[in-house]
Amino acid sequence: MSDDNVEEPNLENAEEGDQVVTFTLNDVLEFENELIENTAAVLGAANDKNCSYVEGYLKRQALYSCLTCIPEAKDDPEKAAGVCLACSYHCHDGHDLVELYTKRNFRCDCGNGKFPNTECNLLQEKSAVNDLNSYNQNFSGMYCVCHRPFPDAEDPVPDEMIQCIICEDWYHTRHLGTEVPSNNFAEMICEACVTKHEFLLHYDAHCLNRVVRTNEENDVNVTGTPNSISSEAENVDSYCKKPSYKSPKISAKFWTEVSWRKELCTCDDCLKMYENEDVAFLLDSEDPVHLYAEKGKAKVQEVVETHNREFMQSMNRVQLVDCIAGYNDLKERLGEYLKKFAENKKIVREEDIKEFFEGMEARKKQRVEVPNFCR
């Protein structure tokens, strides 16, 4: 939702006083690849033909909220419902859908008791309510502490949004209450969640925006009372390993690496605390969004490679040789054609590409025409 860090193409002055949008060939290819990757990251691992309900509460999946079927959800997210990718296609096509990116531990609601007049076209046998599902303002199409839609036509400030890994709401960078680090960060936890889960302040050493200490204290408390002692010997793993230092600054936290989660203490007391505060998912190695995204990209890449392989295998040797030769010829001639633009620092325009392919088509016709000889 963060505009996915997609850079807009540069504006160039084609004529004095006129500003037009132009693309280089690389711009087009990179933009297309980025769109494919972003789509794959969200949808690639999802099933677009079968309702995900039968799989139970999935660790993570792409979800949508339908404001056509449940218009009252616009004002009350608790009345909203989340539907899976397949149901968005087969049950809510053409409806006013809110794209929710991904949510964790959710079961498809399509056609259940939250839908008074709609049945699921893919699966009729569903429980009336999915008790473990949770809903936030995103299901109403609102985000951030400003409670505004995204994109917001009334917001004149261009700003990306970042998702909190705990509450899974999205926040404008300018509304996070702290400066966003210039270095790349792996995950973000919003100020409201840090306030709610104070144990996070003990792991400040793993944050990009950590508080710098002048007098270092022991980071790990291993001298305290063990939570449990084995009958034969002291069990070292039962000691609480939560760092003794607690950051005095409550703010949004930006974590350097996803591996910070491995530093969370897993003693009996801490495990119980995570359960009570409903954040035990932080210990799940499969929870991070980037793993879901990588899985989606890998699935799409596999489909593309399989399609290409099947296409190549469907051709006989002569066709294959012709195809490879044609590709190499195209690559060589396109490279030569574009070289002059690079040397002269000129922008490649639509008419230039059209001219190139018209020339290639003319050469192709010329090559396949059989000359007639008078005898």
C-alpha cells in the first residue's frame, strides 16, 4: 500500500513550454516487471478458483471487504466481512471492494452470517460466524490515525504508507509520530502497539531508531530468578532472557531485520505474556509478510517457466531453431537501433519503436517472398 515504492516516470520537455510524460524502453520494462512482482507478492500464493474457507484460518492471505454487500461496514468495521481472492472473483465481481493486502489468521467470510442476502457461489456449507477473525478500520476502507481512505483524493500531500506488523493497519509516514529511518528497515510497529505491548521497549537495541545509551547496561538478565527449576539441575533455558534495559521512548519502532523476532525471550512467563497479549504470532517463523511475498513471487515464476518450457517443447527442431534465430536477430537489431538513442541521449518514443517494428516486418516479408523468374 506504500505506493509500493514505484517511482513515477520522469517528465521531460518535448517542446519549450510543453511538458509531456515520456518513457525509455527500460522504464517500460522495469515498470511492467515491478507491477508483476507486486501483484505476485500479494496474490501469487493465493488460489483464484477455490474458496479458502476449507483451509481454515490461514496464516496469511490476500483479502477483500465488500461494501456493496455490506454497505453498513463503511461506518462500522465490526460489521464488515473479509472475502478471499477466489470469492472476490466469483462472488463479488463488479462490487465495491476494499483491497486489504494481506491479513493473518483469517477465514473467508463470504456467504456466512455477515452477509444477509448473499451466498457464496463456491462453497455453501459454512459456519455462520468465524469467531477468530478480527476486523479493523481497513475493512471500512479507512487507514492510519487520520482515518482516511487510500488513495485519498482530498489529500494534496504525496505520501507512502507503511503497515504495522502487529495491528496490521497502514500509516502515512508523516503520521507515525517519529522520523522514518533513511536506512532500509524490515518491519515497523506503530506507537499505539508499542504502548500496548511494553515488552517491546526491552528490545530497543534491534531498532534503527533506538535510543542511544551513554552508559551501557547488561542487555540480558540471566541472574534473576528462574521461572522453573528441573528436579535434577537448573534449566538455563527457563531463565528470562528479556534484556534488562527498557527504552524510555515510546514511539513507532523500525526493526533492522526480521531476525529480531528470534531475540524474543521464550521463557514460560514470556510465552504466557505473548498469549495474553495476543502477539504469539511474533514467534512464528512463517508470519513475516516478506516470506508470503517471496512464496507468491516464486509461484508466479514457476508458472512462467513452466509455460515457457511447454511452449518450447511443443515446437519441432526446425521451429525451435527458427524461433531462437528470430529472437537473437530481434535482440541484435533492437540493440543496434537503440544504441543511437543512448549515444545521442535521446528519449525513445512510441513512434520510434513503431518505426523499428515496421522495419522488422518489412524485412520479414522481403525474406519470405519467393521471387518469380521468367524463363
